Amino acid sequence: MQPNEPTRRRGAGVEAGPPGAPLAPERELFLAFTRDGRSLIDVTWQQHVLHENRRWSATEFIERIDLAQLTEADRGHVWNAGKAELTTKPGADRLARQFDAECRRHLESNPTVAKIMQACGTWSRYWNEEEAFHEATLNRLSTLLGLEPISDDTFIEYRKLFPDDDALRTLMLLAISEITAAVNYAQCARHASDPGLKALLKQIGADEIQHMNYFVSFAKALVDSGVYPPKGALAVAVFFLREGGDLQGAHRDRIEERGTHVNWWDHIEFDAIGAVDALGKKEALVFNAVERVTGVRVSSLTELEDAWMDMLS
Ligand SMILES: [Fe+2]
Ligand SMILES: [Fe+2]
């Protein structure tokens, strides 16, 4: 760590699992419960250690940004991202509630699926807290930069809860949302000239990748259980990647009006450097997530659609 690098709290002497175990989301959650005999307490400790080791200081990151050096593009990206991050709290609140309900729904018929659901609902508290850092840091930066204030009406509008959907489809949607965010942050970081802003955007992007890995882990566990057919995951990937699909975000000719909630990717208003255009990178990461969740390897939209149609027939 450089002397002036913002603090990231390293947990002293804590291990996620057995000595030498990787500090990462559990890749084989279904087997962890069924083969390895791990408990929800074990899995929660692993979640906690990873969260604790990745904490960082919002105030220290902000202090290291030279506000006067930020370009118009940097300022636009900060404002956009702060607004978009307002939608993460309702996402995590909904996950906590829905996955506890799913846990109880499966408790008698399939205790392993119930544990997977509970592990996901439990992790939502770490996800919520990490996203709170993104939201608070970026919106504080917007305030310090004197950018257009976000009204309380908009704040409340962006807090609308997502409606519930099938658990596997929900996890796949959230994985793709994290992929989209991570690639956007990486693009913005690459174009930021101020080292402090670049470091902040890279840190947030790394958090988003970690969130994606968790959603992939939970989704894979549901597919591995045999209770959730993989076609649900492929359907969501097709929904995003198809012509005019959600992966194109605010660039689509027609964006569905939703009275129920706000999809942040539909409302990116400022894109000076094509940050939201990195479709190739996003597609490659979605294909990778599809393979990790379902075992189906595809490398184009056509292959993805063919694999999905095969599952439907
Ligand atoms: Fe975020
Ligand atoms: Fe995230």
C-alpha cells in the first residue's frame, strides 16, 4: 500500500475458511452444503471476512481527489453514477425480504435450496452496505463539485422496490446489472486523469465485480440443486443481449415506461466517452457468467439463443 493510499481495513488474523482458502465468494455453494457439511454459520463467516477485508473509507477517498482537476466528462460520470447507485438499496432490501420468503417456501421440500436462499438473503446486508458506500461517496462528490442537486422527489422515486420475480431470474438479472456497472466504472476510471478519482472508480468497479461473483455463485447453486432449470438464466441473458435489449441501456430507441421501479441503466444521461458503449466487454462477461451458472458455453447472441431454444423444446 502506498503511504497516501486510502485505508482499506485488513482483518487481522481472520481466515475465510480453512487456512489458505481463497478470500472470494464460495464457488461451489451447493456442494459446500451437501458434500462438505458446511453450515450457514460457516458460510456467513466467509461472507463476513470477505466484506471486512474489502472495506474502504469514503471520506479518505474523497479527500484525495483534486476537485478542480476534474474534467466535464469526469463530473458527468460522477453525477450519473451517484444517481444510479440510489437504486441499489431497494434492490438489496428486496433481496433480503424475497430470499427469506423463498427460504421458508422451500424449507420442507428441499432444505438445501432453503439454505442457499438464506445464504443469499443474509449476504444482502453486506451488499447493501457496500452499495451504500458507492451511493454516499459519489453523491457527496457531486455536492462538493456543485453539480445539479438530486431532488428529494427523485431520491424517493429511485428508492422504489423492484417487483419480485423467480429467484434464478432475479439473481441472473442482478449479476448482469453488476457486470454493466463494473464495465462502466472501468471505462470512466480509464479516462479519469485525476489519480484520486481514478482510484475511487477502480475501487467501486472492483466491488461490483465481487457482487457479480456472489450473484453467479448463488445462481449456480440454485441450478446445481436441480430445482431451478438453467433455461431461466439463459432467458435473462437473452433479454439483455438481444437486439434493442437492456444491455444497450439508455441508447435504446424505445425504453419501457415502468411505474413500479427505476432501472438505473435506462437513465444514464451523460456519456462523454462512450462509457456505456463497451458492449463487447459486457457481452463477454455475460457469456462467462452464463457458463459459470449453467455450464453452457456460448460466444455469440445466436449461440445463446440457440441454447435457450434447445432448452425450451
Ligand atoms: Fe454500486
Ligand atoms: Fe454492486
